[in-house]
Amino acid sequence: MVITFGSTADEEKIDPKLLQPDNLYPQVKFVTNMGVIVVELDRMKAPVTVDNFLKYVVTGSYDNTIFHRIIEGFVVQGGGFDEKMGTLDDKFDPITNEAGNGLKNTSYTIAMARQGHPHSASRQFYFNVGDNKSLDPGPRSWGYAVFGSVSEGEEVIDKMAEIETHMDANLGWPDVPVTPVILRETILLPADA
């Protein structure tokens, strides 16, 4: 029996075994033009978020994308734009916000970006490059769901965070890297790695 994760056609094509459902702490390798980063995801604390992220990884949806928002001491954000700053469509439905899972937006953690609605996270993610308590849930805020941490490549995150950024006049956005920071490939590492 094949289990589907939602209603979109892309979701129905994914074999659930590809997501390593029995691995509580899957690892993903990020190959960027600035170096390699490995993250360990926490399926125990953020099962919905980890599965969503892995669906984008195993379908190659993060390959050849850019980190489009970089703020030194704050975040390095990516996953939603191609190398020409073209918006990438969400392949899967938005997910439930798991920000109340006990994981905090501290340095070198990975979390889901979202729109204003608390349950709007889909494909964009960010690395915290500082302790960002303002992104944690609070009495009047849902917060942003952390779902893992960097196990290798903290120095790569640091280099990314220091890259020169500007106000992109075409997009009307601040904090866009002058020189593109490219995510060449994401790889779900074998469970025994």
C-alpha cells in the first residue's frame, strides 16, 4: 500500500520510504557555492516539518536555488527562488506550525520561513546565525518552527552571513546578496551515515 502525503500530484509520486520514516534524526547535506553544510533534523520534535522538508529534498526541489535573504547576525534564508530570482511554486501543501516543540531559534539551527499566517510554511527555510528569541513562540506569537541543527559547516553559514547585500530595486527587497549564494544540491544522507 502506498501512502500519500496530501492532495497534490507531486506528493502522490513520492515513495514514503525515501523519507527514511524510521530514522528519527535524518541528515541532509547542502552543497553550496560557498562550501558544504550538514544538518541533523529532529523528527522527534518536528515530524511534520521534517517530512515536508525531506519531500523537497528527495524531489530535488532545492537544487540550484539561491539564498535570497541574508542578514548578518540574524538569518540566511533560501529555498524559494531559482538562480535568476524566479519564484518557485510550492510543490506541497502548507504545513502545521510546530514552533511549540521546545526547539529554539538559536545559532546554527534550521527553521521554516512562513508568511503572516502561522500555518503557511511550505518550502522556504532559514539558518539562524544568531540567537533569535524574537522568532520563538510566545504568548502573542506562533513563532517559527525549528526542526534541526547544523552538525557540519558552521563556518560556511558564517561566511554566507557576511556576504555583501543590497536593496534589489527590481524586486523591491532589502538584504539580497550582491553575489548569488547558490544551493547547488541537497542530499538526504543514508540512515547509517
